[in-house]
Amino acid sequence: MFSAKTNSLHLTKVTGPGDRLEGPVDLAAWSRLAAAMAEVKSVQADLDLQRNGSVVLADGFIEVSGQIRCERCLGNMPLSLKVPVHSGLAETEEMVSTLDPDLDIVLADRGVVALQVWLEDEVLLALPMIPRCAEWQSGTCPVSGLEAFIIVD
């Protein structure tokens, strides 16, 4: 088992079936997610790792909970995500795309993946582009309790 709190993942240490990357991540290293969300409560990784030649396959989920700012009422709303991960980790893009063109490619510089950067990238890409807590025209937001008015031209 590999801890999701480590800074790097050495591909040579992934030996075969049964290897896992799991547990809470190192949130202190996730400054981009902290800036994108109002509050990050927890981030947990649960990934199966399997070697296929020089490529490490990573399949599973990253679960995120916290609060994000609603772009409609500007209040904070709860956010719970289960981000699917289906990636190939290797030193070159060709190694991964030759194996399976549907895999997300994660490059490993000299066989090492910057683990916190990769996992944070996966979560950032899954965040809603324009978060909205509810569909309503005006009045009190049922989630944040803030008064909101939508101006229609």
C-alpha cells in the first residue's frame, strides 16, 4: 500500500496486482484547491495500482468534501465530489497511448510522479466551472440563506 500523503510515487516500486494508493492526501500541498474552494474539509484517494510493462495503471476515485462559493448568490454551498481516475503513469506519452488510448496520461519524470500535483490536478479538473446551489429567481437562497436577486434584461 502507498500512502496518498507522500510527495512522490516511484513507478518502479509498483510491483503488481494488489498495490493501492489510499488515504487522505497532504492538504498543505494543495494550495490551488484551497484557493478554488471556500473550505476543504477532506480529500481521500482510493486507487488500485497495477503495472503493465513500463506503465502503471491507476484506477479508482478521489473523494472531496468541503464548501465552494455559489456564483449565483455568492454564499458558500456544500460540495461533495467523487472524482473517477483512469490514468496511465509513464515516462512518455507514447508508452501510455500505445497501451490504451483512453487512459489519461500522467508523465513521470525519471520514473517519479509528483503525487500531490497529479491528484490535485484531477480534482481541479472535476470542479464545476460555474457552481450554483439552487435554481430560483429571487429571494432567500435555500442553501446559503443569503438574499439574492436576479436582474433580467
